[in-house]
Amino acid sequence: MTEPETKIVLPKGFLIGAATSAHQVEGNNTNNDWWHAEQAGKVPKSGQATDHYHKYEEDFTIAQDIGLNAFRISIAWSRIEPQEGQWDNQEVEHYRKVLQSMKAHGLTRMVTLWHFAMPQWLADKGGFESSHAIEAFARYAAFVAQNLGDEIDLWCTVNEPELYAGMGYNKGKWPPFKHSVFGTLVVIKNIIQAHKKAYKAIKQVRPEAKIGVAKNSVYYEPYRRNNILDQIIVWVSNTFGNHYFLERIVHELDFIGINYYFYNLMSFSLPDGVREMNFNFLKNRPEDKPEVMRSDMGWRTYPKGLYHVLLDLKKFNKPIYITENGIANARDDMRKDFIREHLRWVARAIRGGADVRGYFYWSLIDNYEWADGYGPLFGLVEINRETLERKVRPSAEVIKEIEIQK
Ligand code: IFM
């Protein structure tokens, strides 16, 4: 798998970090829609997660020790604003300590304001299906800017908006478990507005803030390279899957964050009766490229796809961060190559003119993988689920192989 060329060299100032999100690592986030769905038995229970809420110092020490110079967390909106318009100053102080600890450990701080789990009061009011959420999100963003903004280096407003909308409103696998194409589109439209308003609200308080999104991005390829219909499907997928959201917010965006996990071979198939157009995501093809790695979740990852995605984003003329990229790999036998190969293609994309400023591996530590519970293990650090003891995996050594120019 590893190519003969050895050293991966990235430009001065490049960030190498790991990413987490509040609900997945903190534990006992009881005041949001996920927790409620968990108690109702609709998804696995998160419980104390990794207890990062109390063990953050230990986690940032590990992050520093393994060679990371950046870290991405999310703030639990439901902790900061437990009821609409009521702010919890103790939680603000908690996050201040968390952010100061990150800095003390030499970690550049990227903060996501909202990563999937939504305050219960807002879920009760219809979440992002209602335009009320747009105002609520902007107000929350302004509050964070006023109260914690001096401790935040890079901001992500939202995480993987279309994935969130698809899983919760179309596939019905995540709260609020709906099946509505129309609802999905409304949610995406409202999140676009929420990002724009939040961007302006943060800038009013902190004009110097660097604000982006963490956008799910997929590399699409035609299954039959010379087939015009497959090429059209790739174009449609790119336009709506990768570009649409970014194009809508391009004037309210200081950088693009991309979460890269997937590579899809697309082929056109005839309409399935009169019911629907059937876009086939062809998997498990014998024609799989030799470089494709399969994670424990069956996801196919293709490092070179990241290169194509990065070059494609050049047209936006913005700095780019890879805000997530990771593999579920319990045996830890693919993770090193996974990271190496992705970073090798990042370095090539930079040489090809893409303004990539950082890479955040998902995740520092094994955590709550939403509807998949504690099954998939993404961490550079494994956790004993009984004792919550942390143990660095051998693959984490790869971080120190990477050279960042002085
Ligand atoms: O765990 C998730 C994260 O919350 C969002 N991006 C993908 C990760 C792995 O599935």
C-alpha cells in the first residue's frame, strides 16, 4: 500500500490535528434530542461516552504527546443554552477551561458550534425544519463569540449539513427519524440561512474570526468511465452533493472545511418503474482499485479521491482544512497507511495549487458513533469501555513521521 517515496512534507504552519464532537466524547449530554432518542431505545445509549468532559486534560496531553498541533472539538449547544434564551455560565466556564487547556498543550483550537445533537427545546420546536432555528442558531453563535470567542482560533458553524438532513429527515435513522424528501430540502435550506446569519453574528463581535463549515465531501467517479450517462450522474452528484451548499454560503466563508470519507463509483440505471430514479452507488465491485481500503464499517476509502476533491475546491479560492478523515479499524492494521496515504495526496494537492492549511484525523479516541453505538473504532487512542482507561494505538506513531516545514 505505502508508496516507495518516504517523507511527507507539509508547508510551514500546517495543522495536524484530531477531531471530536461533544455528544460523542463528553458523556452525559442529557439535554438534547440524541439523549432522548437513546432513552427511548431508538438508538444505542451514549451514557458516559469517553468522559472527555472530565478527562479533557488527559486527552489533550495525549494529543500533544503523539505529535498533534491542533484539535477540533464541538461545543454542546444544549449545555450552553439549556432552555431557550437561558445561558449557563458554569458551562461557559467549563468550555473556557477546555479551550485554555488546548492552548496550554500547544493545540490550535478549532471549534464547531453545532455537531448533530440539538438542544431538546429546539427539537421540540421543530429543529431546522422550522425557520425559528435560524434565529436561535445565530443568537447562540453571537453568545459564544461574546463569551468564548477570545479562546477560539478557527470556527466551524455546522458539521456535515446534508448528511445530518439526510439521516434525520430522509432515511429516518437519526433524530427526528423522518422520511421526507421535502423536509430534507427544507432543513438544508434553513441550515444554509443559519450559517449565514451565524457568520454575520460572530463577525459583528469578532471581525477577525476565521469561520468555515465542516462539509461532507465525496469523490465521485463514473463506474463506466466513457459512459455519458454515468458521467452525467457524476456531474449531478458533484453539483448537489459537493458544491451546492458551498456555493450558497461562499460570501460568508473564510475557509472551507471538508470531511472526507467516501469515494463512490456512480452508474446510471433506468428509472425503477415509475417510482423513482435509481442512482446506484455500486459497491464491492471486483473492479475496485487496489488502493481502496475497506474499513470495519465496509466504507471504501480512496486516498487519491481526496486529492481530486481538493483540486476541485480550488475554484472557490479559499483556504481549505480537512476537518475530518478517519477509518474504523479495530485491528489498527490499516490506520497508519490510511493516514500516510491521505496526507501524501494532500501534499500533492498543495503542490497542485490547493491552499490546504490543515488535516484533522477522526478521531483522537474511540467514541460514540451515533446509530452504530460503540461498535466502530476510529481512534488513534483506544478506550477500555469498563474503566475508560486510554491506550495509544501503535498507528498514532505515524503523526511524528510527518514533517512540517520550519
Ligand atoms: O463520527 C462521525 C462524525 O460525527 C461526523 N463525521 C463522520 C464521523 C464518522 O462516521
